Amino acid sequence: MKLKFAHIVVAALIGGGIAPAFATEIAVIVNPKNPASRMFSEQAAQFFLGKSTQFTPVERNDGAPLRAEFYQKVLNKDPATVKAAWSKLVFTGKATAPKEYASSADVKKAVASDVSAIGYIEKSAVDDSVKVILTVQ
């Protein structure tokens, strides 16, 4: 009986029956010259949903696991919902979609070179070239 239960649990995990736990600590970053020092998740969400233009968001590429995790943890939305929101903003001329980068190193480089940029990377990838204004677990 115990062996059958173990097989069911393993099958559920392998088959996607149980959602994986988020394990990455995410750092929301800005240029060190930016005066912002702290931010709440709700504030950060405004920039990545196109609801505020105070910062210019830069993103990980579509399909990146970190992007989906960030959307879930900070925006409380799935990638398809966020993509639809940006498509509407772009179509109506109200905003320009965030630039997308293939790696956290590229996001970090983009944020470090633009005082108005805001991005997110793994906390483990943070260095002195950027300033962390929010950490999400």
C-alpha cells in the first residue's frame, strides 16, 4: 500500500499534477543613480503592467521561467494575461512594450546603463552595477 502511494505521488509530480514550488529569490533592480531605494510589490507591478511610466521596465524573454515566476509572485498574473495587457496598450498607442533580454546578465546590463530602467533578476546575480529595491521570495 505504501509503495502504491509513493508511485502515485511520483506520477503526479512528473505529470505536472502538483505545481512546482517557487525556489528563486528575485531582486527587482534599478540603476544605482536612480533615487528610488525601496518599493512594494504592488508598486513594482504597476511598471510591469504598463500602468505607470515613472520607470521603463525591461524583461526576461518570453518563455523564461524567471519571467513566469516574477509575474506570479509580483504581478499575481500568468504570462498570457500580462502579454494580452501589453498588446492592448501597444495597439492603442498608450505604451511601448518592454524590451526583452535573453539572460539576467543582459537585463542587469540594460538596467545599469539606463537610470530610468527597472528590471528583475535572480538575487544571486546582483552586483554593484545595480541597486536592489525589492526582494521577492
